[in-house]
Amino acid sequence: MAPKIKISGESLQTLGTNLQGIVDTLNVAHVYQDWGALTGEELLAGALSGFDDKWEIKRGKMVENITKLQEMITAVIDTLDEVDGCLTGSLTGEESEGGG
């Protein structure tokens, strides 16, 4: 028998909120464009600019993946709420339209 996983709805909601905070933080992170003026060193400016370019690509992928994860968690929460509402309606004899 497979082990049971127990996660509260509240924990899932907190996770969804935290993931949104991560996405918000990553979305305001921006690339500094003028490394040469900041550093005064062409070689260092080139290295920092290369890092920025790679970071921008990775940041975009992270935002995309975290957003997908957040959407999945929201779908799980919605499904659990719907099932809970249907079960409650069955027990109380009331019709439920999508859960509560």
C-alpha cells in the first residue's frame, strides 16, 4: 500500500500565496543596462552583461514554471472545495453547484 500524503487546504492556499510572491519578486527584477558606466571596466562590464542575459532567460523560465505550479495548486484547491461541497450536499440532502 502506498503511503498517504496529508496536506491541509490551508497549507495549499499558503503555498499558492507564497508562489505568487515569488513570481511578483521575479517580475520586478530587472536587468541593469549600463554596466560599463557603473563599473568603469570594459571586461567586467562584459561579464556582468553576459550574466544578465543568461539570468533574464532563466528568470523567465522560473516565472513560467512557478506560475504553472501555482495554477496546478489552485486547481487542486478548487477541486477539493467542489468535492467537499458535493459530499456535504449529499449528506445534508441539499444540491450543490460546484461546492461551496
